[in-house]
Amino acid sequence: MLVGAYTVYMRRTHWVLALVVALLVGGGYYILTHQRAKAPTHATSPTTISSITTDTMSTTLTLHSPAFAHEGVIPSKYTCNGDNVNPPLAIEGIPYDTASLALIVDDPDIPESVAERLGKGEFDHWVVFNIPPTQTRIGEGDAPEGMQGANSADSAQYTGPCPPDGEHRYLFKLFALDTMLDLAEGATKEEVLGAIEGHVLDSTTLMGRYTRQ
């Protein structure tokens, strides 16, 4: 009787041990496979990293002035009512392969009588080309390096806003070019615009407003 009881006891013990081992092995396998399945959700793919880097490195040509905000009022100091000197300008985001910059300032709001006299719809206040791409700042009253073109007052320099009839807009247009322009000093705006065709890498416009005092 004792031998039979002992045999039954040992069989039950073996069965319990086998069950415990099976549960431990199965649980470990579940944990291992579950962690492996979740692992990719914590990784950043090379494609994601590349796209973030590309977006961060992208640049856009911009032109702004510490003297007035875009679409803001130009201080009279830079007009015919003041010192008639050019405002300070700052350039950012110049494309890497830029060979030169061109700057044109004009007034598209001139009266019809002036447009008829000029034979076009804008008065040109400043034309500068072959500006080196290293020039990211233009000081107040300082002509940038490069070549001065002719304005509508028949002078190769800056002439400030001087609207005869209310508020006018003044467009400071900047172009990043992949070439130097083969033009002489005193070239007109139309000649500059013709020469830059097909060579513009990027462009931007700063707009200021002014009403004559």
C-alpha cells in the first residue's frame, strides 16, 4: 500500500512540475516575441531622418530692412522729404551657387501722365547689378558693391520715394543669379531684366509704402 501511494504521489508531482515548466517556457516565449514585435515602433527609419534633414537645410531668399517692415511705411529720411538716402537692407537665404545679385526698386503707382512721359508704368528708383553674393548687408546711404544702373531720373544712383498724389508702393526686388551680367554701368532696368532671363535662381520682394509730406 505504501509503495502504491508513493507511486501516485510521484506521478502527480511530475505532472505539476511539467505544468509549471510549460507555463514558464510559454510565458517567456510570449514576452520575447511581444517585445520584438513592438521594437520597430521605437525606431526612426533612415527615410524619416533624411526628410527632416532636407527640410531643415532648405533656404529661401529674403530681403528685409531694419528701418521698416514689409508693407510698412518707409521713414521720410529715405525719401525726397528727408535725406534721400537708401535704407539699410539685409539679405538672407542666398542660394549656394549664386554668382551675383541684382536689386531693382520701382514704384508701380505712378500717375498716368508720368507713365505716358516715361513710356512705361513704373518709376525706377534704384537699379544695381553684379552685386557679389557675399554682400548680405547694405548700409544706410551706402551703395552696394557692383554696378549701378540708370534710374528714371537719369542718374546711376538711388533716388527716394517722392509720390505726387497720395500713397504709393515701393517694391525692392532682389534676384539671385547664376551668372554675372555682361552689361555696362548705367544699364536700364529693362536691359537688366532682359539679361537675367533664364538665370534667376531665386527672387524676393520687400514692399514699403509712402505718402509725400
